[in-house]
Amino acid sequence: MECSNNIDCIDSGTENCPCYLAATGDCLICSRLQGKEYCDCLWKGVCIYNEFIQNNQRVNNPRKEFSARIVSKKQYLEDLYVITLEVGRGFALKAAIPGSYVFLQAPDYINYYQTPISIMQVDSERGFVTVLVKSISAKTKAICMQEDKLTVRGVYRGGISGMPRITGRFSRILPDLKLLILTKGVGFAPAMNLLHWAGKNTETEIIIDPDKICTQVIWDYLHPFAADKVHIQSLQECLDSTLQDKITEGGYTVVAVLASDYYIEEIRKIISRLPVPPEFIHSNNANICCGEGVCGACSCVDSSGNVHKKCKCL
């Protein structure tokens, strides 16, 4: 997948900054914390280097694991589960922002079993978060087998690339945007979180490919006020038909693709051919590894030869 020259960090200026990368000399923003003798960053917030030094070179508020009670678990297909967890109101409020995800793990399993799962729905009043889990292999099978509790780590923010381009203060969706969402499979989960966050003030349309999930889970969790138009349709049919005309004639200012990398790249090509391309945001997919940028599995090299940690980049 293409690696842009954007090096803004999703955690910069938050309660989780400075992070582990500051301690290892790999901060994405601060040249001083990269080992240079000068400052050439474009960061406009509180100085990350100063925060790190004044805090005795400690990581600020590292995300910790905790045990969350399973409030409910519903099985839709042989391998599809919706699980609601009690995480507390503060945690739930953070998880309401689009692109939020958590690492889940079955209790008493080794850390190898931690796996990133997107937030689908939040009940901030009761402190609940709901996730959609596809039981595929050892990690997700272990999660879906649990009845009482799961180990949770989070909240992480980088599940949707490009969100800061369409949000303003308090991460709210900018006014007067017209949003088209295309989603398939478990990409339905972050799509629902995005729709709920956009709310009634953003004109939205969504195309949902039910392959690998089912229509019942779609109608159970699709917020009735969140989309002006809902279409259940194969994404491949969209590519083969008139998606380009639909984007142009619909006047969409934002296109969000929450699906596999194949569909992200194919729709990116369509958008790039438009005279006035809308903003393009998409799920981060395979770039979500450890969530902290320390394992290096998300690394990519831009056109200037700089290495970026995609799980931390905006």
C-alpha cells in the first residue's frame, strides 16, 4: 500500500504523549527525541521534548490492560459474534471517536493472543463498548469462547487513516460534509462507529457488502438516524458499475472505504481520476500491529526515504 509523506502522530498532544517511541529515540514528531541536536518539527502543540524531559524521561500514561466483564455475547453465524463489554464511562467516551480500536485477549492466555478489534458501538452512559469479532484462528477463537470476562488494552485511535482531515475541535466531523461510506465484512464495525459519530448533522450514504457477515447484524446495529440512504450491495458490483459517476453526481466531499486493501486501492484509483477528488479515508487494516509502533511491523518508507510507523500516523 502507498506510504505518504504524512508524519503526524495520532497520539501527539494527547494524554498518551510522550509514548514509548520517545523513550527509544524514535518519536515521529520531535527531532530532538530522534537524537538530533536541533528542533525542526512542525508540531504546534505543547513541546513533546520538554514534556518528556520534565517528566524524568518517562512514558506518559501508557495504556494498561484491565479485565472487562462481558455484558452480552450474541452469535450470528458459525464464526461471527457481537460482544458487549463493561469498560467504564471514561474509557467508553474515548472509544466513541471513529477509528478507535482495542486489543482483546482471553484471560489466562499469553500475550501472543492479543488482537486488535475495532469499536462498533458505544454506550457512554452505561460505560459499554460493543465489538464485532470474526472467529478465524487461535486469537479470535479464544476471544469468542469466553463467557465472563476479556482482557482489554486501549483505547487506540489509528484504525481509520485520514480522519483528522475531516474533523475539527474535539474530533467532531466538520460541518457541511457529505459522506459516502463503502464497507465489507468486519469493516462494518468501524463504519457503524463513524456513522454514529457523524450523527444527524452530516449527510451520509452507506453501501454495505454483506459478504462474510449477514444482513441480520446489519439491521440490528445500523443506527436508524445515522444514514440517509442505505444500500446492501456487493462492492465488486460497485467497482464494475458506475461508482465514479455516483461520487460525482452525488456531490460527496468525503469517501470512506472500510474494507480490504484491495477495495481501498481500487476505489483510490477511481477517486484519483475525478476532476475534484473528495477527501479519501480508509481502514488501516494490516498496519495495526502492536498499536505502539515499537514492533516495526507497520513500518513503510515514503518517497523521500523516511520510515513511518503506520499504526501511529494520522
